[in-house]
Amino acid sequence: MSDSGPRLDERVCVFGPTLCATVTIEGTAGGASAVHFHPGGQAFWIARAINRLGARSVLVGPIGGESGVVLSSLMSTWDVDLIAARTSDESAAYVHDRRGGRRREVASSPGGTLSRHEIDDLYGRVIETGAAAGCCVVTGSASGDALGDDFYRRLGHDLHALGVVVVADLHGPELDAFVDGGAIDVLKVSHDDLIDDGRLSEQHDVDARIEVARQLCGRGVSTAVVSDPVGALLVRDSGDIWYAEPPLLEPVDHRGAGDAMTAALCVSTCRRDDVSTMLRLACAAGAATVTRHGLGNAEARVIDSIADSVALRRLAHSDCAPG
């Protein structure tokens, strides 16, 4: 990253093609039900976590219909700035029941399809906001094909051409299309996604994960971070390989750890942290998130307190995973 990159007093653009309105039913100590209304979607949770870590995010995504009205109203409640590309179809929404201790989906509605003009409008807002911020977090669509691979290829090319620092949380065809278009400064991808994509065949084969990360670095990724249930592997195009392992805290909700890691990687990139600080912050953010109800809302002081307990070591290619 160049010395002209973003600072923490500047805003970070977070692009999310799938934003959703969420309803979660929780049980109370008295046996009654509590109903919670939140914005949702990967990009929102990342934007919220970035704000918690002391930076300032601007969320860009499509919004439409009744669920879009709910989303727009709730964003300010959670102190997330939204630049909406208006659509004629409904935004996504879901209802989850967590009274039994685990999430059970009661109902869900996928987001609608964007028209050609709506896609152009969304694309323009991402480019404008990303260029103004100097840093853009790029996430994938929930359906995997909402915008098409060419959208991501063009976005990768144009953000790179504008000198925007890119932190990506992508996998599958969207990742391939994006790196075909332009470079990625920091990529976060889970080992589960790499297995689903067919890039990995064995969950616990660290050498295979290193090789996949190196291949991505060879295609234009400066830093690749592969997360797993125990920790995170970092591989840089310079040849550096690191493994970080946070303390195993008891989870309240396992979801959202990866999004918190992406947010921390973004903030750390903006601060120009060294690799050890970056990995410790990312692992601590993921660990802190699973101890809370709700996603992307771990407090910075809790994350900082966990970061010192993250075990970190440098690996050679032939090393086995710690643990």
C-alpha cells in the first residue's frame, strides 16, 4: 500500500450487493418473547464493526420496497452511514427464531433482481464513494450471481485504476472475476469457502491452504488471509507466512466472526499496522464477536484486551498447523 493510502480520520467505503432487514425472536428470563429489528447482511456487519474499531464507514448497496424502507430507517439507529442505490424490487429480509438457543429460520425473502439501469446506478455509487474514501471493502452477493461476474471484473479494474486500496471478502466466481480485473490489497476468505469452491480438498491441510493463498498472491492479491475455526493463516506476495490463533472463548453466536475479521483487517490496513498487529487484531475481533448476541458489535476495548492473548508464529511452507 502506498503512503498516500487512507487514514483512520477518513471514511472507508463498504460495498454490499445484498442488504437485508432482519427480525430475530429471542426468549427472556421471564419466559416472554423479545422481538428485535436490525439491518443485516455481510456488508452491514462489516461496516458496523469498522465503526466499533474507531474508523468510519460508508455503506453502499441496493435498497428497495417495504423492507428497504425498514433498512434505511434502521441504519441511522446503528450509526451506519448509507448511500443507497434505489431499486424497484424488494430488499432481502428474514425472520429468525432463537428462543431455543439456536437460530431457526421462520421465513425469508431474497432480494429482487436489479435492472440494467439500477446496476449502473449502483456501480457509479461504489466507484464515487470508493474513490473519495481511498479504501473500499468489497463483499459478495448472498445469491452468488445477483450482479454477474462482469460487474466484479469491472469493479476490480476500475478501483485499481483509481488507486483505491481494496480489502475484499470474496470467494468463488466473484473472486476470480475481481482479481482478473484488478489487484486486491488484502483478501479474507474462509477455508470452508475454499473447500466449497473446490480449491481445497482437506480442511486440515495447512500446506494446501498455503499453496492456494500463494496462487492468489500470484494473481494480484498482496495479502491473503485464510480463516478457519481455530485461527487465521496469512500469506503475503513477499513470501511471508504467518499463523495466528486466538484464545478459544465460548460462543453465544458463531456467526459474524469472519466479518469482524474483515473489518479489523481493513482498519489495520488503514493504520498501516505491521503483520503481527494486523493478525492479532483480526483474530481478536473474530473471537470477541462470537461472545455477543448480534453481529459486528464487539467493543474495541474488549478486542484490544483479547489481542494480547493471540498466539502468533511465522511458518515455513512445510510446517504443520499449530494446536
